[in-house]
Amino acid sequence: MRQKRSEQLAFLLLSVSLFSLVFPIILEVFNIPHNKWLIVTISVLSIIALFIKKYWIKIPSYLLVIMCSFYLTYNRDSYPSFWVISKIFYSEFSRFMTGKLTDIPLFLPHVFILLFLLVLVELQFKARKTTFVGLVLVSYLLLLDVFNDIDIVKPLVFVIPLILLIKVVVNQGIPNPFSLIAPLIFILTLSLIIWGLPTEKIESYLLGKTVTYRTKMTKLGVYATIDQRKYGGISRSGFGEDDAELGGAIADDRRVQFEVKQKNPHYWRIDSKEIYTGKGWESTDLAKEAPSYFEEEIPIENGLVNSLEDELIEISFINPVNYVPTTYGEMKITSKVNRKRFEQNRVTNRVNLADSNLKNKFEINLFPSNYSEEELKQVTLRTPITEVDYLQLPENYSKKVTDLAREITQGSSNLFEQVKKIESYLKNSSELTYSKTDTSYPGANQDYVEHFLFESQVGYCDNFSTAMIVMLRGLDIPARWVKGFNTGVVTGKSEEMDVYSIRNEDAHSWVEVYFEGFGWIPFEPTPTFNQPKIEKNESNTESSTEQMPNTKESVTKTSETKKEAEEKEQPLEKQVSQVKKKIDWDKYVPIILAILLTLLVVAGLMAYRYLLYIQGLFLLRDEKKGFMKLYPKILEKMEMKISRDENMPLAEFATLFEMQFSDYKPYFSELTELYENELYGNIQEFEEKDKEKVLNLILLIIKKN
């Protein structure tokens, strides 16, 4: 029995390890949040599958674990109740049947993934289909590698050996603790060999040997088909150079691009574009001319500065890139890794590195841009003195957009008021919806902005920023399209400064409008985003920032996010204190839930352990009839210790059993005799002492197991 327990424990631990390696990758692909509670969820589901046999206990237990998993994954305010989930399932299914399904709430794919996990857990522990489960997991990882560019080499180094080890435990058992040493050494050696293989050389060799076959596959369109279906036809978020054709859904990429140590949050400006084509943005020929070069450090000016207070910022890139992020104000950028040569585009104010083969690290000495709304209200409309046309619009430009802009800005008394009215309309209009996953492409002969404002009315930052620029230019207000990264999120602290992680999903676009005497001023028309601003006569710490909601892909009505935006436009210190208070309060909720869940699982296992005793108490109320129903269950437990041939008499089996397990003597043989007498018509009274014998035997079985 002890050997069987060891085998079960080994099987459980290995299986939990296998699922815990694979399912975080699956959730990551679907942009579903997950944390340490995922491993707890997998562990509890596996324990239930292994030790609980009755489905009337199993199914409620599964549901409870899944509900707790949701509660621990999402914050309490955004977590839907079971009743709400049921209603949404019904509603979405109805929309699907009528062809009106356009979006899926984030938790629904999470539900399906957990159901997928449940099926595999049942197959693994109940049916012992370990080979099939292993093949499913490996095949799914391979599909993720092909269609989502997920690096699965390292996970597979551990997944495949785990599958083999599980197969050994299931097929051969564990005769003694040392029996696993040989397969463990083999699997560990195999893993280390695979890990240490020169993958680049192998890849180069294979590419050289398969040129003929790959050429044939290219001609057949195999690779093109795969590319079309990558990410489910959805592009990945991140900074890109080609903006000629905007539109379509995008999926968030959570890989970190760079980290910033700073006291205040900033938007990070990379590039700007001037020519709107009706489909996207292109650079003017002037922007393609030779840049200016600087050695080791470069001065940059983005906006008017009247402040004498400077700020020191450190930027560290995770991977080599050629661009250098800048922000608003006057700054001096210094390279901290080797000696870097900077190049600056005078039209776009973009800064690049002449050599980007190394991971870059920069130090920025910043004097932030400093102005007030009252000062901007005094500025009259002027066009910048430059050869670049910041009023350019395509020939087939829709006049409907200009008519809408005139309607929105009607009654404005100054340039700033015009700009703010258009920004506010895009940010707060109940007719426009923010969504990354439901954004469509315009028709072949359709203008990008017209399609967004009057037809789809669904988009993300590119849609909102481009629409604002086109509307402003229609009113003869000079504006340009800017792209870079938003503030990112605080992920640590260093030397009294916050450390911000800027991810690919933080790639963003916004608007710059020209104000005579102040230069290019940034504006943010996208719902739920606010540029950090440092206004005159206010403390630098009173800058405000706003991040995306937790479910970034989910559809968010702009009218609903207005209140959230207003709440987040608080001084940064106040925000931080509120967050700290919330964390101090909420951190106990997962602990309490974990304790309750653990107690529930333990109680469930204890109930399962004493299930036969509980059944005995109920059945023996009917005395002899109850005993006749209970004895086969007792016999089943005994046959788990010693196998019995179908033709062996019960009395003989009871005697043989008590010879090997004397602790059960004489209860088992006496009750067997009582059962046979009743079974074959030798009527005998079932007395109270017989009832005690049955219950004592059951307690003995529980104790010995």
C-alpha cells in the first residue's frame, strides 16, 4: 500500500509539473492574465481528479476551483459572477447563431482553456491516457511555435522528459525509491544535451540542406498561408516603421522593450510622420535627407522650457534597437554603453544610433516642458515656417470629416479651444468605441478616417490620433502624427526612483499641434490615455498618467471610461498612496481564499476517506438490507489488497485475507459468514453487535489505508 501511495504521489507531482509548464504559455498567447494561482489551480484540479471518484462530488469541486481561480486572477470589481457568466454565454451564443458576434469578453477564452485543462486532467488521472495527453500538449506547443512565433525549445526540453518519466511511473511503477534514479539520470542528461546544443549552427545546417524543399513549399504558398493565419490574422503590438496601411486588429505583445528609472512618468517619442495618404502615414522627402550627427551625447529640444528644475532619467534596452526615445522639454542624451554616435532627423526630430549592435543604455538630463493652458489660449493660429506641409490632405479627402470638425468646434474663441474640443469629442464620444481586437480595415476605395468616424466607429490609438489630425488640418490647423510608447507601468524602485517597464504593448500614437512660440504641443485623443503634463507653477510630482484597463483587448465604451479617466487624473503621490492602501487591504483576500480553498480540499479529501463509514451509518439503519448493500463495497476494498479469483468462495478468501492481515481477524470472516448465510437463505438475525463489527471493520480499513 505504501508503494502504491509513492507511485500516486510521483504521478501527481510529475503531472502537475507538466501542466504547469505548458498552460502558462497557452494563456500568454491568448493575452490572458495569470499568476502563481494558476499552479495552485492545476494542483487542486489534479488532486480532485486523482483521489475523488464520484462525479457528483467531482463536478461541484471543479466548478468551485475554477470560480476561485477567476477570483484570484482578476480583480474583484471586474470578476463576473456565475450568473452573469451564464447570461453572457447565452447572449453571445445567440449573437453567434444570428451572425452578429463581434467581440468576446476576455474571460470566455479563459473558461475554454480551463475546460481544456480539465479534459486533459481527467484523461491523465482517470483514464491514464498519458501518451495521448503528452502528444496533445507537444502538438499544441508546436502549433504555437508555427503560428505565434513562440519559442518552445526550452519548454520542450523539460516537457518531453516529463512525459517519458510519467510513462515509466505508470507502466512500471516504483518498485523501490532507487528505481527512478536511472531514468532520472537519463532524462537529465538528455535535457542538458538538448539545452547545450549549438542551435544556431544546427539551424544554419538544416536551412542549407532544405533549400530545395523550402523553395517548393514557397511556390505552393505554404509559408504565405501560415503567415496569413499567424496570431489568428491579427498583428502584434509594438513599434514598427511601416505605417502606410493602418487598420485591422492587433494582439498585445507583453515583451519588455526597455526600462526607465525616473521620478515622473513620461511619454516616449520616437518618430513623427507628415503625409496622410488616406490609408496611413508616410514621411516627406525632406525627412529622408541626410541627418545631423553627434558624438557620445546629443542636445534635443521638444517644446518650450521655463523651468530651472531638471530631472535625471536612465533608459536601459533589453534588446539592441536603432532608435533613442525622447520626451518633451530640453534634454541632453548621453550614451552609457561604449561610445555611441547619434544621428538626428531635423524634420521629425527622431534620434537614431549609427551602431545598434549592442544593448543600449542612456542617461537623459531633462528640463521638462513647462506651460499653462492660459498661455496657450493666447496663441493665435500660425503655420510653422518650414518646407513641410503640415496641412496636407489627400485629393480624395472626405469633406464629411471637415464638416464634422466645424460642427464640433463651433463657437470656439481661440486655437487652443478648437484643438481641445476635437480632442474631447474623440476621447469622450459615446458613438466611438476603443478596441484593439475589433478594429477593421477600410474598403479598397475608402478613406481610413471616414471609415472610422462614420462606419466602423471602432478603433485604437492609430484611429483616434489620425482622425484628430485630419480634422485639424481640415480647419487649417497644422498638426502631425507622432508615435512611440506610453508611460508603461511601475515594476520596481531604485535609488528613490521608480522603475518603469515599457513593453511592446505600450507602443502608442498621438498628436502634436503647432503653437507659435511654444513649438509642437502633444495632445491625446485616445480614450483612457492621458499624457503626463507638468504645468507651470505646479509641482513636478503632480503629473498624471493613465494606463490601459486590465482587459486591453476588450471593447470599452468611451463614455464609460470618462469617469475612470477623471479619477486617474489625480496627483501622482495621491495615486500611489491609494494604490498602497488598496494593496494593504486586498493582499489578505487571496490568503484567506487560499486558506478556505485548502480547508475545503482537505475537508473533501477527509469526507472521501470516510465515505464508506458515512455510507455504513446510513445503510445500517436498514440493518440486514443495508448490510447486504454494504458488504460488496467492503469486499471491493479488500480485493484492492489481495486479488481474488472470480471462482474463489468468499469464506476461503476471508480466511486467506486474515492469514496475511491478522488485524482484520475475526471481523472480516465473521461478516463474510453472515453475508453468505443471508445470501443463500440461511436466515440469521442481524444484531447490534453485528452492526458494531461492520463499523469497526470499516474504521480499520480506513486506518490501514
